[in-house]
Amino acid sequence: MDQKIIFREMLSEIREKAALQGRRIPRSEVEAFFAHAGLTDEQLDMVCNYLEEQHIEVTDQSEETPGELNGEPDEERESALERFLQEVEETRAPQAAQELQLFHNVVAGDAAAREQLAQLYLQTVCSLAAEYEEEGLPAEDLIQEGSVGLMMALDALTPLDSLAAYRTKLFNEINQYLEKVIREHKAMEDAGGAALRKVQRLDEAMQSLMEELGRKVTPEELSAFLEMPLSELMDIARLAGNELEFAGSETDIKMPWEL
């Protein structure tokens, strides 16, 4: 949800709460209400100023005798809300400027700035990792891989015009790295599945030929039976963890599930 909309809803709720309390509210209650909004002391002061503009008295005590205050037209309240939201955005501008400077410093080779941005964008990594949890990799692995992608993206940064451009670049690089990791994981799973199918086919053929001949079979016999080159048959047997033994050997051919 848009941040301004969230502020509107929270301010509307605290204003209604104060109205039910005789248009008075303790500052401690305001602070508790916005505890999870991550507001600075300056922004909390602005919230209190906004409430006072709405003829809501913000007190220092938790218990006050309710007073009688006049209301204000909705249009005027809306105008005050807009002013408040604008002021909040302005107080955040220096933070954005600091983040932009961190990006510039990273491009210039500042290792400390690199670590700061890595911490700052760890939540972005976690959010992206959560989107890929259904792709077969554990969340912990995805976060670890996303962190690698983040560090690689920071190392490869080049000068850009704006903070938005840097943020977009970082987001896209992390996302692309995670997609690459997932593709490679699926390719390995597919290759592993194909190898297992070959081993199973070899085992089934060996059992069938042994039943037909009434004895153990040689690699050459199995190769002819499958119409498979002997070298390929030996490679498949090695995938099972044991080399294929020739006739006369005391070692049987064993498949993984027989070990």
C-alpha cells in the first residue's frame, strides 16, 4: 500500500480515537500508536502538531479532564493532512540523499559504504527470496544466494543519475541472479533424474538377462543386450558408485539401492 495512504489511515484512526476521549490524547499514547511506523522524534512532533491543528489537545499526562473544543470542516482537516504528509516527505529527503551518497561512494570503491548498502538491502533480498520459495530451494539457500547476488551487484555498480536508477539496478541484478541460481538448480535436478533413469534401466536389463541365462552376466553381454556401447555402460555403472566388473570377478554389479 502507498505510504501516504497508510499515513492517512493511521492519522484518521488516531484522530477518531482522540475525539472519543474528549478531543484530548496523551503524547505517550500517540507514541505508542505509531511505535511500529518507524517515525523519528521530529516526525512524531509533526504528528502532534497536526492533531493540535485539528483542535485535539496533546497532553503530557495520561489522565486529563476532557475539555470542550470546536470542530473543524473536513476540507480544512484534509488540507492540514496534506501539509503534514508533505512535511514528512521532506524530512525523509536527507535520508534519501545519504543513500544516494552511499551508492556514489560504492562506485568510488568505498568498502564501508558497500557494507552499509548490503545491510540496507538485506530486506530486499529476503523479500525476493520469499517470492521463489516454491521453486525447489529452501528459503535459507535463497537468501544466501540472494546475498551473493547483492554483493556482486554492488561490486559491479557504475555511476547512475539518480537514487531510483541505483535502486532499480540493484533490484534487477539480485532478481536476475536468483533466477539464474534457480535455473541451474533445476538443470542439475533434471540431469540427476536422467542419470538415475539410466541406472534403473541398466539394473532392470541386468536382472532380465540374468533370469534368461540363469547366471551372472558379463559387461559385454549386457552391452549387447541393451545395444549400448560398453564405454557408456561402464559410465552408467560408475554413476551407481561401483565399476562394472568383468566375468570371473568376485564382485557383483550393485545398484545404489542394493548397497
